[in-house]
Amino acid sequence: MYSLLLALIYLAFISLGLPDSLLGSGWPVMHAELGVPVSYMGVVSMVISCGTIVSSLLSDKLTRKLGTGGVTAASVLLTVLGLFGFSVSTKFWMLLAFAVPYGLGAGAIDAALNNYVALHYKARHMSWLHCFWGVGTIVSPFVMSWALTHRTWNDGYRAVALMQLCIAALLLVTLPVWKKAGGTAPEEKRRSVGVRGALKIKGVPYLLAGFFGYCAAEATAMQWASTYFVAVKGLPTEDAAGLAALFYIGITAGRFVSGFAADRLGDRKMIRLGTGVLFCGIAALALPIHSHTAAIAAFVVMGLGCAPIYPCIIHSTPANFGAESSGAIIGIQMAGAYVGSTFAPPLFGLLGSALGFSILPAYILVFAVFMIAMTELTFRMAEKNRSDTGP
């Protein structure tokens, strides 16, 4: 039963990743067909992220009422609704309308499953959990590339919606597994400190700021990779849609490999190691070479660097701030993450339109430096808190 539950959690994270890479890979064609500027992708992503922020903040309460399994199944169904809505959209306002359930479905499942795994599983499982998220993000750009070549971008969304529907059906059928695997989870019984209480804990604001910085960098690289290859490297949109998967390939492979080292090195060292690799990828992307070969390698390396950062920050939360606070804190973390995802990519769209999309490496670097600075402050503050309350 333990293995089956773990498999279901991994499957749920594949479903979480499937929608995340569709918008960026399809946007070079979508904006032209819908008759809106290229920077308007930021508007769509903002609506999606706003829904995700709301559901992230509510995730702790929802999990205590519905259980982790119930929140997971309901969230996937919401993303199915959003994806099917995108598949029939012919006007820009329709995308905005269906972006609401699209976003609401992502936040609660993200926070609930991250907290569940952080409390019940070792660091390697957190890395592999997010590796399966990467599997979903890798699949979608290829689906969209096929759709753009043979059909329309709407068909790309329709294909992924059908995949999500199958996953949602399986999750609904297997809801009893969550109870048989261990009854009501401890985090669902434990008294929550709440959002306000979590924010008062020393070090939590640094944690949220660091997570904001990381997700701003990651989301920008994800959403604008395809446009970067078109605008800066001059590639056809069909080829660029497939190349958008490079970052996801790097991040997925990196999380698979880092899972074998996470327990031995620990969360903090893994975050530092990943940040160093991320800086190397950014430097490679900044090389003044017109050929797209270096950019291909750069996006893979940046993905490899990002790989351990997100799961290790999440996994370290119960150890840094206590299991009784982890549910609320991780919910706020997800909200902070999606604030970064909401505002950083559209801001880059505006700056890229004005200054040129070649500024992408410098833009990502700013958030990466901010992330590692805030993360180091988080660990130092957590150590100080433990020493102050220790024997």
C-alpha cells in the first residue's frame, strides 16, 4: 500500500507539470492568431498564478477538511476544466476566463502534496517527486510542437486535457488508498498555526523572499525559452516550441540524479550546488554567439542547476520551522512562489519588447542572486531559532 500511494503521488505531480509548459511553448503562434501583442502572455500567466495563490493559501484548511487525496483529485479536475476551456478558446478574453480554474487547480495540490512528502518521506523522494513534475513539463512542449505542425494550438491543449482527465479518473477511483495507507494523516489532525501565525515565525519572511526569487527565475526561463529562440536566435516557431522542452529536460534529469545525493549531502548543500550550476548556465546563455547551439546547452544546464533548489527548500521547511507549522508555511511558500511566477515573466515581456529579448540571462541572474542570498539567511535564522530554544 505504501508503494501504491507513492506511485499515486508521483502520478499527481506528472499531472501538475503537464499544463505548466503549454503556454510558453504555444505562445509564439497563439498571440498571433488571437491578435494580441507577444507580451500578453504575461497577462494570462498572471491570471493563472492569481488563482494558484488563492488556492495555495487555502490549501492547509482544505487538506484538513478533504484530506490530501481529496484535494489532489479535486485539483486535477479543475485543471481539466481549464485545459478544455483553452482548447475551445478563439478570443483572448476566453483564455483569461478559463485561466481561473486552470490556476485554482494547481495551488492546493502543490502545497498539499509537498507538505505530505516533506513530513513523511526522505529528501530523495522530494527530489524524485519534482522529477515527475518535470516529466509532465517535458511531454507538453512536444505535444504542442506536434499540434502546431499538424493541427492547431487548440488541439495541443485538448490532447493534454484528455491526459489530465485520465489521471483525474484514476485518482478518484483510488481515493480509498489514502485512508488504507495510514488513516488520517498527522498533518490533517494537528492544530495549524495558520497563515498569520506562520508569518510571525522568525526566518519565514526570508524563506518566502528566497522562494519568490527562485520561482521568478524558473518561471521566466520556462515561459520565454520558446520566444527567446524565435526572437534572438531566429528559429521557426515550430522548432522553438520543441526547444522549449530543453529547460524541462535539464530540470527533470537533474532531479532524478539529485535524488541519489540529497540524503547524503543535505538540503542546504544541494541548494548551493544547484545555484552554482545555474550560474554556469546563465553565463553560457549570455555568450555573444549567434548560433543557437550554445543556447541549447545553456537551457539544459540552467535546468540542471534549478533541479535541486525547489524540492530542497520545501523539504527543509519542517526541519527549519517545525512539523506543526509546515502545512501553513508551505502553503504560503506556494503563494510566494506564484507571486514570483505571476509578476516576473510579464515584467520580462515588457522589458524584452522594449530592450530586446537578449536580456533574458541578465534578468534571470538578478533573481538567482536574490534567491541564494535569502535562502542562506533562512537557514542561518533557523539555526539561531533552534539554538535559542534548545536545552
